[in-house]
Amino acid sequence: MDWKRLFQLALLGSGDLEQYAILLVRASLGLFFAISGANKLFVASSTQTMYETLVEAKVPFPRVMTYFVSGVELVGGSLLTVGFLSSPACVALLVDMLVAILITKLPAMPRGLSPLNWLADFLYLPEVLYVLFFIWLICSGPGKFSVDYWLAGKLRM
């Protein structure tokens, strides 16, 4: 056993595996948002729940916004899944999550917490993790296993 290599792997990770990690995160997030958006568009009870959430949050034009946000999730998630126009899709979904945090999650946070406990509760929100993943994917790119990578190779001719 090569202990030095094992120790380096434990400390630094493996660049050889990075593309698989990007694929896993990109495709998983994409599928999650595509399925979520489709449910909000095509399942009446999910559409109604989304509408009621937007009404409660006093979002202007809640009916239109229900379909707009759901469409962004469906289209953005689908694009992200296959890695086509990944960065614009990440930006759209990142904005979607920032708005969700601002209009539904922050107002629901418990009052009177110490700053450290408030931060812990905030960082525990799944939407915050999604935002971090989107930032990472925008910075890292969609990876080698994506339509974007393939297209970029074709355009280099």
C-alpha cells in the first residue's frame, strides 16, 4: 500500500474524480429542480400550494409568478441535468432560491436567537445549500460530462 499517496488523497482529494463529483451534483440538482418545477406546473395540488405560498408572501401577480417560477425550475433543472447552458441555468435557479429565502424562509426564522444560533439555523436551510452549489457550478463549469463541454470542443475547431 502506498501510504504517501493515500495520505495525499486524504488531504487534497483527487483531481481525477472531480469531473464525476461535478456530474453528480449538477445532474442531481438538475433532476430535483426539473421534477419540482414539473410538479408545480402539472399537479394541481402542488400548483395550488405554490400559489398560496406566493399569496401569503404578498408576491405581486401570484398566479403568473406561480407558473413563471415553476417554469424556471422545470426548464433550468432540465438544462442543468444535461449540462446545456449550465451557467445561465444556475444563475436563474440561484435567483429563484435567493427570492425563496428572502420571501419565505427568512420571515419564518425564529426570533430572538443569538447571532450564532441564527446563522446555524440559516445555514441549515436547504435553499442556502442550493445557492452554494449553484455558485460552485458557475465557477467550476458544468464538467466534461455535459453538452456545454461537448459544444465548446466543437466550437474550438
